[in-house]
Amino acid sequence: MENESLRKMKEKFGLRQDILKEFLAEFLGIFVLILFGCGSVAQTVLSKGALGEPLTIHIGFTLGVMMAVYMAGGVSGAHVNPAVSLAMVILGKLPLKKFPVYVVAQFLGAFAGSCAVYVLYYDALMNYTKGELAVTGENATANIFASYPAEHLSVLNGFVDQVIATGALILCILAITDRKNIGAPKGMEPLCIGLIIMAIGVSMGLNCGYPINPARDLGPRIFTAVAGWGMEVFRAGDCWWWIPVAGPMVGGAVGAGIYFLLIDLHQPEPDRRAQTNVQDKYEIITMRVKDTGENGILKLKEPYVSSSVFRLFLGGEDTCTLDTLQLHTLTSCGFNSSNPLIIITHGWSVDGMMENWVIRLASTLKLNLVDVNVVITDWLSLAQQHYPTAVQSTRTVGKDIAYLLGSLKEKYQYSARKAHLIGYSLGAHISGFAGSYLEGSEKIGRITEFVDAIHTFTHERLGLSVGIKQAVAHYDFYPNGGDFQPGCDLQNIYEHITEYGLLGFEQTVKCAHERSVHLFIDSLLNKDKQSMAYRCSDNNAFVKGICLDCRKNRCNTLGYNIKKVRTGRSKRLYLKTRSRMPFKLYHYQFRIQFVNQMEKIEPSLTISLTGTKEESGELAITINENISGNTTVTFLITLDKDLGDLMLLKVHWEGPALWTNVWNRMQTIIPWGSQLRKPQLSLGSISVKAGETQERTLFCSMKNDGQNIEVSQDKVFVRCKDDTPKQRKRKHS
């Protein structure tokens, strides 16, 4: 009955968000640290040394830190020190978005701990000071709560003291917790970290009492300022207060850098196969796999222990963990061997948390395909490492997936052709490795038998990029050129904050890279608006509109519904998209012939199209090339709506500013100026090709006044009378 009541209480009041749990853990951890640490100082000072000495203070802080780590270590990692949190951010072990939350919790916890010590020793404090709270002098008591410099200490030496002491703290903590090093025995880490504090105290405490923790020093100092000691706590020691705040932060960064450069960078990855708990080169790659071994079985030494966790997606956010060594768990989880299998694999992780897109993609697949098994590969324990380290782990995770598929073949005769691997970021590499570890004639339907890749963030900075431009699949898609995506610029951060709250900034940073996933999801959600891409040599040629041809598999559908055509060489396909879902845009190729143009110009046109379904509205076109003689210009326009069969084209030529000014002046000065001939553009053939339908429409002047356009004039063209559907179909069949 008690257990049931406790369960209900947890369900009702238990926190669901990890960041809130971590906030409380950091708050309580440093509260305990201050209670024991500053409490030992108070006992020593207020008893005038009768019940304490420097060694007992060292012991008090040692035990305080040890208890704090035991208390908060399993929840937040027990940083209880902004300098430690900063070091973890630098090393990629704490996401930047959590850093301010940790620091606020640490300062508030230190402030609350000081309040507890003050209340605990209030009577003793009043008896010792006779009610006069002093910062300096024989009866000074502010040093119970915060650090103050010795008389011999200069500001520069004090800063260096804090950098060195805190750097030593970080170096030792990293060594103790490094599993690639000897490390401390499991469960003994808090004791070892406490002993680090003892070592620093007995060797580096002379100058200022080794604060080495901005929250431990500034939080109590603020408390003393409001509790009766006044603003002198900030002025004392030539405004000493900022040294134990800034110095430890610098020391934390220095310590983290030194350990990484001298130790961590050169250590090989440990063998993680015995562990059961748990950006890269191209954005998303989808595949189906080779079959396994001679008998369809992956040849691996038994027993094989997976480094990854596989979760069968059930719906909503519910998943069921599969045990690759006990495949009967598949049946209990609801795996249906008659249905296809889709395995989703995430990429590198900064914060060790599963990204939202994973569940969204799984849910979309399950909802739209219905009869399908969706499995999520969870390799967060390996992914939340330095990027080069995570890259080294991709082969291990690929082998895990291969073993799962091989086991399915062996136990259930489940054909690998029914498997479809979807990998994002480093997950794409993992999917590729999974296929390479499977041997035999039968292949995984969509990975080694057929591969398609989406490149959305190949933009280079300082010679580096998250994605790669080179083709790696049968079909390689480059939305918007592949280097960056619309709606992902910094000016979109306010939109992202509105949609995602505090995570908006993070969303802006990863927007272009993650767009590949959302393009794939879009192909499932908006079946009536499938994005079409077209084969082209490069993006510059594509934006000129010369690549909207679908003959001989020169175009294909982006996403899940791609037409799977194996080719000997990779095909590069380009397309334009919107900034939001649905991403589809309709592509139109304009081809305009300029006839007998005497002067070299770069004409600026405004065009509008009218079809049987929609109107395009006015579209400004600038032709960035000199037009002279007989020239044919081709360019691409995109629209977010289908116009239907094109019926009418309106063109407005805004002549060069010089021409316009001269013409207007002539009309004002010369009475018969209106009878002079205006500047003209002479147009030959005009055609518009719709990429999605492959229909080309020829346009002729609406009036029998030729194909000339005067400056600042609107000219209307209609579909030529002899441009019939039959002719168009014969021409492009």
C-alpha cells in the first residue's frame, strides 16, 4: 500500500524534465558543500581555535565536496562549481544551453548554504562580535563565508593563484572520471574528488584560502553583504571579490585544455562491447542492406554484446527495448516478422539526449506506412563524446545493426531485403558500415542495393564544413544548392524562439543540417506535394534553368517515395524548396530570345504568369549578362503553387535608369517628344517549361503588333495557337 502511494505521489509530483532535476541536484549539492565547509570555518573562528584548526577546515570542505558529489552525481554529474561546468562545456560533455542553468543553481545553492550556516551559528556569532559584524580586523567574521587575501598577496599573484589551483582541480577531476585512463573505481569517485580538495587545501591555501569556485565564494559574499556586513565585503582587499570569480573560470578552461591536449587526445577508445547501457559528413542517407553470411548470418564471435540499444517504436513516445541476445523480446514488444523493418540511426550528440526529430520521424513512418516495424538505434553513450571519438565508434554501432539483422535472419528467416536503414549525420556512416558487415548475395533493400542521400549543409567556413559536396549514393539530392537552407539564417532566430522557446537558438544553429530529416518527413506527410529534383552538373547551371529534363531518369522524387533506379554512376539532383513545410516548390524554365539588340544591356523584367489554376503574381527578374545581337537567355523561377496549364504571360520592361531619365527629359523639353520612338526590346520566341509536368508552352504577342516591348511598357503574350497539347507531348515524349 505504501509503495502504491509512493508511486502515485511520484506520478503526480515527480519532475519530468531532466534540466529541472539537474537544477535541483546542483542546488542541493553545493548547499551541502557550503554547510559542511563554511560550517567548519565558523566553528574554528567562533570557538577561537578551541574546536578547530586549519586541518579541520580542510576536512570540512573535503567531506562537504565528497557528500555533494554522492548526492548529485547520479543526476547532474555534481559539478557544484561553475568552473567545472565551463570545463565540461569546453570538452563537449555539457551542452551550452545547460550551462547557465547549472550556474544559477550553484549560486543560489551557495547563497542558501550560507544562510543555513548563519542561522546555525547566529548566537555564537553575536556573542563573538558583540553585535558588530566586521570584515577586517581581529574580530573579522566575513571570512567565515568568503575568501579574503593575505596581507602579502598582490592582485596579480592572487589571480595566478586561482588559475593554477582551479586548473589543478579540473585536471584531477578529468583524470578520475576518464574511463580511457585508469580512473577511480566505480562509486569511489566522490571520495577521490574530496581528496583532491584536501590536497589543494594543504598545498595551496596560504594565499587566500583556495576558494577555486566562483559560486562558493560569490554566493556567500552576496549573503554577507545583505546580512549585515555591508558593501565592505566587495571593497576589502583592493576589491578582491572578482579574483575568486574570474580566476577559477580561466583556470577551469586552462585545465580542460591541458588535459585534452596532453592526455585525452592521444588515448585510444576503450572496448565498449561489454557495456550494455547506454556532424559528420552528409546529412541523411537512406538504405536497405546486404544479406548476411553464407547462410544469411553475420559471422561474429559469440556471445556478441551490443554497444547500442535498440528500441521498437510503439507510438507516441513509447518504445520497447529489444535484447539482441534474447530475440524472444521482439515478440513481446510486438515485432511483426511479416512487415518491413525501418531502422533509424541518429548522429553525434552534444548533450547525450535523443533529438526530437527521431520520435517525429518514427511517428510519421508508423502513422503513414501503418504495417511497418520501426526500430530506433540508441548509441548515445558512444555519440556523446568528442566528435573524432564518436566517429571512431561508428563502425562498432554499424556492427551492432548488422548483428541484429543477422540474428533476425537466423532466428526468424527475416529477409534483409525487407530492411530499410535511415541514418542522419554520423548515423549515415553507421548505416553504411552496417551494410558492409553483412555478406552474401541477398542485399538490404535500401542501403547497399539502393542508396539515396540528401545534402543540406555543405557550406564551408575556414575550410571546414559539416556536410560534404561529393556524391556518395545512387541519387544525391542538393536542395537549394546543398550548402545552406532558406529559413536557417540568424535573422530567423526570433521565429525559432517563438516556435521552440529557449531552444530556439539551438534550432537556428542546427537548422540547415537537420533540414535533411524534415525534408524526408515532409515526403511522408505531404504525399500530394512531393518535391521533384532534377539532374544537373552543378547548382549554377540549375539556377539558370537549363536542367529541368526528366528523360532517362534525369529527375526523381526526394524522400521516401523516390523512384529506386540503380545506376552505375551517382546522379546529382538539384531543387529549390520553401523555408517551411510543405517544402515543395514548382519549377519553371523561361527561355527568351532577344533579336537584333544593338546596345549591350542587362534588362530588368517583371513577369507574371496566369494558368488554368492560379496566377503567379509579379516576379522581378534581373538578367545578369549583357544582351546584344541575337541572344537566347534561360532562367529559372520557382513558385509555391501549381498554376496548371499556362495561358497568359505579362512582361514589363523597366529600362536602364539613364534611358528612362533621358526619355522623360526629352518629352518635357521637346513638344513633339511624344512622337519620338521609345527605346525597345525585340523579342523572338518565348517559352516556359514546367518541370513537374514537363510541358513546354510557347507564347506569342496577344496583338498583331510584333514582339517588341517599349521601355516602361506592359506587354501581354498568350499561348500560341499552334501550341497544342498533342504537339507538346510528341516533342517531349
